[in-house]
Amino acid sequence: MRKIKILVIVSLLANLACQDPLDATRLDVISANVVWDDANLVDAYMADVFNRIDVVYQPNYGRVNNELYAETSLGAEGRFRGTANGYSDVGGSVNGSNTNHVMAYWRWQLMRVVNEAIARLSDENSGLTTEYREQRLGQAYFSRAIMYFQMVKRYGGVPIILEVQDVSLDPDLLKVPRSTEKETYDQVISDFNKAIELLQDKPVGGWEPNVDAAIAFKSRAALYAGSIAEFDALLPMKKDGLVGISASNADNYYTQSLEASKLLMPAPFGTGSYQLRPGATTSEYREIFDDIGSANDTESIMFQQFSGQGGITNSFDTHTLPRALPDHANWGAAENVYFETITWFDYKDGTDGELLPDGSGTLEDNLGPDTFYDLKELFDARDPRFKASVGYPGMVYAGAPAYFHEAVTDAVAAADAGVPTSSPRQNRIQSAIAAYKLANTATPIVASLQSNNPLMIMRLAEIYLNYAEAAFALGQTDNALDAVNAIRERAGMPLLSTISFDDIVNERKLELAFERHRYWDLKRWRIAGDFLNQQYTGVQFTWDVAADTYSITRKTSTEAVVRLFKPQDYYLPIPVEDIENNDALIQNPGFEL
């Protein structure tokens, strides 16, 4: 098992300490021949690439972190608690003339940097050792595959540029038209295959992409292509193959995804050495995210490690954990969860999550200011993945209670119990439940930009679900059922006796909640319009402190915009300035000016 950690490094090399380490990647500062014959400079060059391709999280509250939070809003799992950071995009504000938004990914300058690395590292006459050169070349192919995958899932087919363009040529010769979506996915998979071949059995540093990461992302990319092909008839707007893939290609892509997944999954599914960790209780499931990289961690395939205070840190604990600790920066509870998301999670005994615990009626019809519930029965008794992912009244981390209530029924009783009459405002702005799944509750670091806790990027559970979806599409229903049941058994939930596509969709929704999947899943299945045009609601709690029960009311003002997912929104618009500068580019359907 080759676990991958990506470490964001402040100063990669001691002999570069007196200069900006990124200068080592600028061929106008250091001679290209010097860079590509010096392993230390190649290390710096490639570390810069790894940190810029956006498979990892940037350390501050910048564009990529905004995208991370935005995807919760875009996928209608919850909403970013502010009005910026991509939340406004759910209201249809992205159009042909407004293409500079949080989800944009149009990185041709960086593509040139990666293509330069591929060209230089392909030189067998290099002064670098063959093993080292091939390792870095495999990582360059991995990086290019990630970049094209980031673009194709947003825009469909994009220009495929595999060589460093000579800028001294006639500008018209540099205008590359878009390839089809199929051709772009084929390029993504081809680059992952090259990365897998070159990285096989290569000794890599703890912070570098390796063969297992390439296999895992191939599993994901091929699955996306397969589903886009399978559901091509549901795509409402098409244009000359630039968006959409013919259904005749679905089985080929699904097969490639399935075979990649089997390389990582343990027997009886495959030949990999990763193992699902226990998760039948909240505390066990939390360890998947709180215990990344430890000797007990058998599930994480790819994660990002930070160097800590005084170096490069992250702010994820600060922003997503509900405010509870005295040193918590003035943020917290950034991802407010919808009432409707609560009902996704069934009770441990199999009772439908839309119902009351005893099945006597729906939760939706039995809320109100005069009805009080014991949240241990209403929420704690659900699928343990709910409590392990979502904060609500009763949550304690690092020994401190996180309060979510709007008010109490008896201020005197609250004072006697030593609890506040209302929670910190951050914990209840839009909805008084908050997603914290990817944060660390075991050793939270909530002072702004000081956390060195690792962040999950790819884990085995996704590979099980990729396998299940591909197997089902290929008619291997028994294999699909076994894979989904392995995920449910790990969570301590009742097993399924039969399997349907809807079952796979549902399990993916639960297991991968708040992990940047649902927005893309809804789009590739071509069902986004069924879910992203609805208006969702939040919740408010009033606490009867003496009885330790809560009334729950729906907060209909949670949505700041009217959700609007238009037929053209299955793809993003090509940046308008690029179309103006390159008449070979064709805009995506519905975004033409």
C-alpha cells in the first residue's frame, strides 16, 4: 500500500532559502539547462506544479478553499454561510459574459509549465538518473491528467496542447481549437496510464503523487466519462461533440474504471492492500478523518499534509468546525446544512430518514415551536455517518460543547446550568447545523491559519463506490451489491438484498457527503435539474434546558438567492476573453453572446 501525502513546503531546499523557491521554476531566472540537470531544482519545479494543479487545498482562505465551500452550496448539501464564495453562483449568475467565477479552471499558463516538464524529463540524455527522471516524468503526466480532468468536467472538450508552443510563431498558428469531450477524456486517461506505468515501484517522497494516486484518479475519471456517455440522451444541449459523449462508448469507460478500482480494493474485489476502517459508531467513523496518516490508517489513498505554525498551514478547522473553543477565530460553521439533508440519513434500524424515529409520521410535518424532541432519539439514532459529519446540539469536541440554539425556554434554568441563552451567531446564521466532516475533531486547531492537520483528498470508500457504479452499468449486479453492502456494513447500516441505480446514487450521497462529489455527480448523471432548482430550508432550535429537549422550526429564509440550474449549466462557459482572443474556440451551448 503506497499511501500518498502531499506536503506543502515553505522552503524546499536549503540552498534556495535566500530566494523565492518558485523562482526555481522560472526559466527566465535560471537557465533551463541548469534546472533540468539539477535534481534539487527539478524538485522545486515539480513541488510548485503539485501545489498549483488544485488537486490539493491551498493553505489560506483563497480561491481553492472558496471552491471547496462553494461545492457544498452548488451540490445543494448545504450552503456557504455568507453570500460570496461561490454561493451566488447557484442563482444562475454564471453566463457568457460573466465567466470569472469561483469554479473557473482555465489554466493554460500552468499547462505550459507542465508540458515543459514533460518535454525536458522525456530526454533520455538528461544528466538525471533514469529512475529519478522517470519518477518525475510520471508525476508530470499525473499533473497534466489532473489539469485536463479539472477542465473537462467543467467545460467538456477543451484544446489539447501536449507540447510547449513556440511563441515566436505566427499567433494564428498558436490558436488551438477545442477537442471533443471524448477526446479530452481519452487524453486524461492516457496521461494517467503513462503516470501509472512510470511510477510503478518507484520510491517517492511522502509528499509526492505516486502510482496509487494515479490509479485512483483514473478510476474516477473513467467513471465520469462512462456515466456521461451512458446518460448522453438526457443532456439537454449539445454542440458537435464538444459536450457529451456517445452512449456507445459507455462500456469501454466503465470497464477501465472497474479495472483501476480493482487494483486498489482488497480481496474479494481486487488485489489491493487498502482496507476500509471501522465506522459503525460515530467515534469510529470520525477516526477516518481525525487519524489520517497514522499507523492505523488503512483507507486514505491521498491526503495533504501541512508543515505547521511557522510554515505552511491551513484554515479548514477554523472555518468549518462550529465555534466552541475559546481560541476559535471569528469564523466557524462555514458550511450550513439544510433541513432536507438531515432526511437523507436513515435511522440505524432502517427506518426511513424522512420519518420520526417510531415511523408514526414525517419529520417535516411534526416540527414547530411547541413540539420538543430528544435529539439523541431524533438525530443520534441515525446512520452514524450523519453525526460524524454534521454538528448539531449536543456536539462536543476537544472537551468543549458546541451550542447551536437560537433561544432557550427558561433563562433562569439556563443560568443555573451555566449555559448561554443563545449560541454563537456563526453556528446558526443560515441553519443551526453545520458540516464539519473534513475537519479534525481529535486535535482541532481553530486559530486562523495555524492548523497543520492533514486533509483528505482520496479514500478507499470512493473506490468501492466507483467500482459499484461501473459494475452495475456493466451488468455485474452481484458485484455492485457486494461493494455497496461493504460500505453499509462498515457504517453499521442494514444491508441491501437487491441493488438498483438509485441505491448506488443514494449510498454515494451518504458516504461522500461534503467531500466535493455531489455537484459533479448530479451533473454527470444528468439529473442536476431535478435537485438544483429547488429551494432548501434551514433549521432553528429552541432549547428546554431542564428537559434537555429541543423544538425545531424550519428557517425558510436560508436561501439568499432563488436557485436556478439552467439547461446549459451542465457545463461552464469558456472564458469570454479567450474566445475573443482565439477565434478557433467555440463557446458552450447556451452561453453564446
